[in-house]
Amino acid sequence: MSTERSQKRALLIAGMHRSGTSALTRVINLHGAALGTHLPEPAHDNERGFWENQRFVAFHERLLSMLASDWSDPRPLPSDWLQQARDMGCEDELCRLITEEFGDAELWAVKDPRICRFLPLWLSALGRCDIEPAVILASRNPCEVVGSLHRRNGLGAATSAILWLRHLTEPLNASEQTARCVVEYESLLTDWRTSMQQIANRLELRWPILSETCAGPVEQYLDAGLRHEVSSPTQDACPVAWRSDIDDIHAACKELDRSGAGWDKLRAHGDRWLSKVDFCAPLLQDMLPSFMHDNAQREREQLGKDLEVYKGEAKRLYAENEAHVEQIGALQLRLSEARQQVEAISRRVADLEGELAAKTAESVQLRGELAKARARMRVLEHAKHELDMVLGSRSWRWMRPFRVIMRTLHNRGLAAEDRAALRRMFKNDPRASAHPASAFIQAASAAHDECEPGVVSTSARSAMVQPVSQGGDCRDYFVFSVIDWHFRTQRPQHLARELAKAGRRVFYISNNFIDRDVPGFEVEQLDEAGRLFQIRLYLRGAPAIYHALPTRDELDRLRASMAELLAWTNSCGCASLVQHPYWLETARMLPDSRMVYDCMDHHGGFADNTPEVLARERDLMQMSDLLVVTSDWLRDEVAEYNEHVALIRNACEYEHFCEVPEEVYRDAEGRKIIGYYGAIAEWFDLDLIEKVARRFADCLVLLVGADTAGAAERLEHLDNVEFIGEVPYAILPRYLAAFDVCLLPFQVIPLTLATNPVKVYEYLSAGKEVVSVDLPEIAQFGDLVHRASTHEAFVEAVGEALASPAGAEWIAQRRAFASRQTWSHRVSDLMAGMQALPTPRVSVIVVTYNNLELTKTCLRSLEQHSHYPDLEIIVVDNASADGSPAFLRAWEKGGELRRVVLNDDNRGFAAANNQGLALASGEYLVMLNNDTHVTPGWIATLKAHLQHHPELGMIGPVTNNIGNEARIDISYEGMDQMLVEAARYTRRHAGIITPLRTAAFFCVMLPREVYEKVGPLDEAFGVGFFEDDDYCRRVEKEGWSVACADDVFIHHHLSASFDKMKQEKRKALFETNKALYEKKWGTWVAHSYRKPKRH
């Protein structure tokens, strides 16, 4: 027998009814063999359970019925039964049942005495299922079996004996080519451990559960009570004439159980006796006694009479049925009509629900637009009021000459209206000759700008304020904020502060610019550690960021001011946390950067955002590496724009609000206080506040915050409503501690649907009762917050909170929840989201030919300065003779993403690069000369330019030594100084790219898409010269452009390999390849250096 086994095995337990198959199956099951799921409950005739899978029992019964037989039929099955079963689809059904019941089980067993009759079908099905079968023949003293069948089923001795014989000989013959063994029931009960070991040895299997492990359950299951019949009392049950043959067969079974030998002997005994039985089978019917024929005749006559009675009854029932059918038809018609009516009503209800949802959404949208319109009206009214005050002031009249001078300077001459005004003035007052503004102009020219205390301008920054050094792999965070640091303390300040506490340097860029015409910034240190700073950039005109996007000129000026900032921060790796679309282009210029859009609000819900700003926000969503949202509503809104979306809700500074301060606000009249703090703006529900104030006239409604909605004027008629105005963040706990009930009384508009309210976390930090309108984000607070969907329900909830304040347990739960929702937690989530961002692999191909020391320097710089997590380096050596191959073989073992190709001859620059490119697995590909030295963050910055400019097919860095526009004017001594000077240059040119006609291939990066479209380098150019010009023309032909990144510098020794070539040979190679190039592309345009900038 082959020792190779399939992974899955099936144990087919075959044995006559009442032969102990149930006990054997249960013991095998306790040793780890699966039995499937459809097992019957125990019964009176087998209290320990049958352990037969009922799906297979039902299958066997159906098959017997199809063959006009049943389990108690002692006759042989039709000779063609197997083919009949296959024709009827029984084998397919059996395969399906096996798969459904046992799936991927490695060892399973099935037991049903009927398997004995259908073993050939089982073996065929298991073969189709790629499951190795093994047959276990269960044997028991036949006299005990006959006695048991007589007691349970009333079967005669001869019939039972023949059944026992068929259930033994048929599986015996069918299993000759299958692993098999015999288990005697007496042996199982006497020494089950030996029986199980014999099964394992003879079938070459290992039980999943050892006998020692399952001994307890097995001993509990097996006991003498399992034996319902014993041989001595039932010895006379077997026919006397057959007893000798039956004893011989049973003795052969016992020998097989004991030694495992004697299969031929058993088959001989069985076949000899079965042939006798089959010979007499035709005579069985004729040999029946005559009284049995008489009884059968009387039964037939009685059945005939009964049949007539049944026919009469059936006729009556048929008539009744017809009447019932007619009634049912009428009822079904009525039911059908009713169903149609219900369906029509349901459709109408669905339509109405849809219309209601649409109207509700429209109502929310309209309320939002109305709120924005009211806000715009208030802004205009305020502006008109201020303008009227200005125009009516003395200073406006006194400053009129100055305004004329400024317009004259701006327009380079008097405007027509000013000339007319002057003519009128001189006509009316010919004495007017002196210019009243002259003294002011002189004073202005001598004046100088002064900074606020603690703020240092760009001219003095290096001497007075210096951040700590950037640590290791920690990125610097540039928070492009939507508010100034000293405005109301909100999410931007909290995140920035916690990032600094987490060890990151944070540069908080204010939305308030300084109106200056030169690049620069002012810096304000915000912590003692030197990690947190507010930056105010210089920008002419100091525009507001909310109303319009920056112009091209403003972008250039912002870039220049950011370059000044980067020169001061000396940042390598960066992360930009952008909080308004205005900053998109400015944030993208940061070197080696990850960009996060912190989408904290629904910008479309604010009154001061233009369609232009909202369109740019969509660009920002798409271009960000990580899109952070503060609510589920925002996540659903923006999910289509970016696959990397992180839900990072607002939070609280728990320690600031959880303790009751020493000084607490007190109502002079001692009333309970219903309080709110925060902005009182267009989203504030003044109608709701009025209802609360009227309903609880004995309470004080205390509103703390800046009122930009005219709330104080609107509610001035209510004596119990008090406005405090905006207070510093530091003293908010004084008011919160005084609140008996805290409110969130917002209108339900698009802006608030997207809102995750910070103040609720702060309210809960103090353990307060909180009543809120039912906004989507309030659901997360569960029972900690009272929610109301109508004004009436809101007022009622306030009443309940006042009347039945929560006890200590609820207060503790609120505080516990808030303590897990801190800004520190949110910053951890933010940094984890940044860390989880995928980085596309970059493959760098370095071709070497001698110059081992340069190669070592190049590879060392790649390791030290690439700062890229998924970098594959492939070195292709063109048969160097200076020890390079041995060095490279050792170098390759230093990392999983290092590969080396050693050529037997110099295949040239193009061919060697093609070898590397063919092996590369990266999404971005770099060809880098071995005589280069890279600088920090070079990979991420080049890749970012390609991602930001999809029209680019290829990009390279600036360098010290090359024959085209990539060369810049820079000087240094040694690589250490090179890194300093290179950083100084690239930071001042952050975000700038220069278009090129031809990129020099000392270093170029291209996306895989471009490489797969353009193809490999043309190897016709041999060792070198013009392969880079040729490739650039091919890139242009496919519709892409080529550029140089001014914010990436790579040192280049230039032509280190060519320098070792004789001048004559080098010139000849140049001319040959030039001719080849011009044959393809026409006259070669010589490379040129970039023109020096005029200052």
C-alpha cells in the first residue's frame, strides 16, 4: 500500500444493525473524528445515541426506495444498482452532502448500517472528492444481533441471519482495494484502548485526540449497560442448520480483530454460505405455509370492502373539497385585491416618505442658507455702520490730502477726479498752496515697524529665537491654520500644543499676515521647550484667507516667505496639517512632506466661503495624503475624494475642566443656571433659547461667548437672559462649574449636521447635565447627553435635568468618558494615521564601472539621507576590475531590498540601466550615477513633484556639476559642507521646478507608467552619450514634459567613468552617438546653463 496520503481521510463504519456500530462511532468521535452536524437524539432502543448523520440516513433510505427495497430486505440488490444510482444523480448528491457536512475536515467518520449495501457508491464519491477512504467493519456475535433484531423489530431468525450475512459479505467484497480493519464489539467493550490503537496502526492514521486525553469521556460512555443482548441467552435464536457456518464466519472475524490476518478465509466462509442462501431464494415464496395464503386471501377481501367504503367517503370529501375550492377562489380574489390595495398604499407611503425626506433635507438646506444670509446682512450692516462713522469723522477729512497723494503715487499721476477736485479747491481757495500731508509722509518714511512683545521679526530671528533641533525621524509639523493662535482656543491650537508635547517641532502658521512687500515672517515662541511657535508670514496687502484664493503673485510671495521660514527651521522631513483650502499650494511646497487636510467643518455652511474656495477644498481633499474628518457626516460627504480618510473627532482638555476652580460664577439672585458657552453665531437657535427662558423664568439663562448673531438685541426683553460676552479660555471653568444644565441649542442646518461639538466633551469633563438638539454626532454620547429633536422635547429635557439631576454614579460615568476623549488621544490617532499611510516603492538603479570609492560614497549617502521606508536599490556592475564585484556581493547581504547584477563585460550605460529597470519593482524608478552624493529627503521631494504635476514624465535635481540648466552656482569644501550649503539653497527654492528640454541622467526619477509607455533606453548608444537626450525626446513624444526640481540638490563628480577614457576615443564616441541621435530627431540642440537671475 502506498505511504502517500491525501490530506483528508474518511472512516466508513460498516456493520449490521445492532452490531455495536454506535458505540464504536462515538469512541472514534471522542478521539477527534468529525461526525457532521445532523445527529439524532438518543432513543429508547439506544439511550447513548445512534451517532448517525441523518442526512446520509435519509439519502440511503431514498436510494433503497428507488431500488424497490428497504433496510430489512434480505434479498440482493439489482445487479445494475450502481449504474441506476449514478443515472439518478445519486453520486453527485452524495458528493455534495460530503462537502457540505465535512468541508475541510482532515479526519471524519460516518456510520449507517446501510453503507454496507452501498459501499461501492461511497468509494467512488470519495475518489471524486479527493478524500482517502478507510473501512472499519464492525463485528458482533450474530446470535446477539439476531436476538436484538427480533426484540426490536420482530424479524425472524432466518431473515435476521441473512441480513447479518449480507451486511458483512457485501462491504467485505467491495473494500478489497481499500484500507480496512475489523473491530469486534466484545473487544471494544473489554479493552477499548487496544482496539483504538489497532485501528490507528492498521489504517495508518493518527488520532487527533490521544486516548489518554479522552479516557474520561470514553469510560463514562462505555459500560456493560451498552450490551442489550448477550450470546448465551440468545444462542438458540440462530437457525440450528446454519449455526456451524455462522460460527465459522464469526470466528474468522474475531481472528481478524485479534491479529489483522485472515481476510481470504473470512471471504471464503462468507461466499460459501451466501451461495447457499442465494440458491434457495426463488423457493422462498413457494415454501410459505397454506394458512399464510388463506390469511392473505382474507386480508385481500377485507381490503376490497374497505376500498369501497373509502371510495364513497372520497366522493363525499371530493364534493366538499370542490365547494371549499370555490370558496377559497373567492377569498383569494378578495385577498389579491386587498394586497393590491396594500401595495398601492405602501407605494404611496414610500413616495410620501421620500418626499418628506427631500423636503426635510431641503428645509435644512434652506435654514442653512437663511442663516448664512442673515450673517452676511449683519456683516454688511456692521461695515456700513463703521463706514458711516469713518466718513463722518474729522480724521477722514484731515486724511483726504494723504489719500490723494497715495492714489497719485499708485497711478503715477493725478487721476481725473483728483484733478477736478484740485481745480475746484484752488478755485474756491486760491491761497491753498502748502500740502498738509507732507509732514506725515516724512514721518512715515522715518518710521519703523515694531513687533508685539515676544514676537521676533525675520530680520532678528536668528539672534533671538531658535527652535530645538529636529529630532531623528520626527517630522516637523506645519499647521496651516484657519485662526490666529490668540483667537478663541479651538481644535487647531489644541492639536498643535499636543503635537509639541509629543516631541514634534510645531510651526503654527497664523491666518493673519503681516503687510510687507518683502519675503519673511515673524515668530512667536509659545512654549518653554522651543518646540511650539506661531508664525506670521509677510504678504503684501495681508489678505483674509476666507473670501478668496491667493493670486499668482500672492502664491509667489507666500512661497518666498515660506522659503525664509524653512531656512530658519532647517527642516528635513515635514508634515503639513492644512485647515483651510487657501493654504493648498503653499503647503505643497514643503520638502519631504506628508500633507494632511484636517477637515473640521462643513465649509459650505459658512457665510463667507465662495464657490471658488469650495472648489479648491475638493482639490485639497483629493491631493492630501490623509484626509481627516471630525464627524461621520463629514466622512460620508468626503469619502469619494480620497481613499485614505481618518475619523478623528474633537476632544477636550480634560484636566482644565474636570476640577471645580476656586473662583466660581455666582448669580446674584441665587437662581439655578441654564448655561451655554461658545460662539453665538448664525447657527445658534435664538427661538429655542427664548422658549427655554420663558419656560424656566425662575432660572438664569447664562450665555457666554462672542455674539455675532444679534442675540443680545433679539432677547433683550427677557429679564432672565444674561450675556457675558467672550471670556478667555483659561477662565471658562469658572462659568462651567456654575451651570446646573448645559445647553447645545443649535439650529439643524448643514453646518451643524457636520459638527462634532467640542463643548459637549468639556461639559462632560465637569460631569454636568447636558441637553442638546439631536445632531448626528450627539449619538456617540449615548445616555450621557439628553437629546431632543423638537423645541418642545428640548424644553422638556431641560426641565427633567433641572428637576432630577444625576447622582454620583452618572457624574463619574460622564467624567470617565471625557477622560478618554482628550486632545492627547486625538494626536496619537493622527500620528498613527500618518504612520499607516502607504508609501509607493521607489527603485534606484545605480550603474557602476570601477571607481569603487565613489560607489561606496554613493551607496552610503543613499542609506543615510534617503529617509524613505520602501526603497529598493539595484546595482548593476559593468565588469569592474577594481574590487567592486566583491564589495557589492557583501553589500547586497546587508538588506532585503538590495540587489546586485554583475556583468561579465561592460555592456554600457543604457544596457546596464535597462537590466536594473527590468528587475525593479517600484512604482517610481530612479537612474542614479555612482559618482553622486544624495541629500536628505531627496526621494520624497522628487516624488511629490511628479505626484503634484501629472504632466511631468521625468524630473531631476539641481547639482553642482552638469552641462545644462540643472547646474547652479554653489560652492563648498567637502561633503559635510555640501549638505549645509545644499540645504540652504533648496529651502530657499522650496516648491520650485524649472522646465528642461533635456534632463541629464546622472539622476532622474520617472513614474513606472512613463517607463512602461516609453520603454527601455536605446542600447544603440553603447557606453554612453546622447542616451539621455534620446530618452527625453521619447518622453516628450508621448505627451509628458521634463523638469528640474530646484528644491532637491545632488552632488555630482561628473563623468567619473568617462574621465578614464582616452580623449580621442571619447570624442569619437560623442560624434558617433550624436549622428545616431540626429538621425532619429534632427539637429541636436546643445545644452545650455541657466541664466543668472537679475536682482
